[in-house]
Amino acid sequence: MLEKLYNDMDGWKQLVEAVCLPVFINDADGKLILANERFWKFTGFEKETSQLTPVYYLLSPQNEKRFLDIDRQIIKSGNSA
């Protein structure tokens, strides 16, 4: 599944950048793999140093378990958030 996502990354990048709100995509381990410029401006983090960092670390380190549980439920159900 991740291989297909990486192969289609240009399409995903275009879609994510077109959204007028902060948007991010993370993998099953919570690592940030794609985010739009609005996300970086909103969080204040730098794209170059934060890529592949667990998204919960950037947004709310104290809620790590909650973020991971939600992601795993979504993956298990086959739906998206």
C-alpha cells in the first residue's frame, strides 16, 4: 500500500496543496509523510527538519497513544479520516 502511495505521490501532493486548511498524511507508525504548506505555517515547524517525524510529536506529544490508537482503528476499518 505504501509503495502505491509513494508512486502516486505527485497526485497526492497536488491534492493536499489544493486544500485551504492544514492537511497532513502519516503512515501507520504516525510518521509524517506529507503535509501542505498551510500545515507548516500553522505548526511553525520546518519541513526539512520535521519530515518523517511522528505527527503526534509535532502536535501533541502527551497524546501519542491516542493518535496511534485512532490511526490503527482507521487502518483496520479500511476507512479514512
